[in-house]
Amino acid sequence: MQRHLDDLARALEHHHWHIIATDENVPGGYSALWQICRYQRLEWRYTLVFEGLDADGILPPAKSYGCHLLEAPVISLYFSKNNPRAWRECLAAFIERLNALPPIYISYKAHRRRPYAV
């Protein structure tokens, strides 16, 4: 849902995460990818993968039902539709787990080889 994407983007920004690239034309059955970084250090990147499949194919990002971190898939977030309180709690826990991640370094060459590169 678009509201979930907006809430996620606001929460990321509030915690000093910056969305530095988005891609909706993603191989592998994903709705979208967002590359995020902290402290405006472009070489410290993580990728959020948005999931959304139904019987007709890949859903657009606004209709995706969750996301996870490509580099650590156990860090995931389900876009709860029916319980706004549970959604806020899950979003806060997701951001807390992101904040606990160590910075990773991706060289420019490695970044350019990835299919979702900017």
C-alpha cells in the first residue's frame, strides 16, 4: 500500500537513512528495490527488496505486501493492512534492526556490476 511506502520512507529519513536509488524494473519477481545509505556515505549501501506477486504477476510497489533487506533477508517488514498499531510497532522494530547494522563498503566497481545499479 502506498501509505506503507510513505511511512517507511519517512521513518528511514527520520533515522538518517537516505533513499539514494529506486528501481521498479527488477528481475527476479520483485516489485521494486530501494538502495539506502546512512550518513550520506554512498559506499555504505543496503538494498530493500519489495515483494509483491499475485496470480496476474508482479504487483507495483504501491501494492507490495512487504520488504526485506537483500544483504540480510531476516530483516523484513510485512505491510499490515488491518491493524495500524501493529504496523507502527513492526515499522519501529524494522528501523531499529536497520540501525543496528554495521556499515558495509561496496566498491564502485562491484556496485556497477549489480543489475540494480543506479
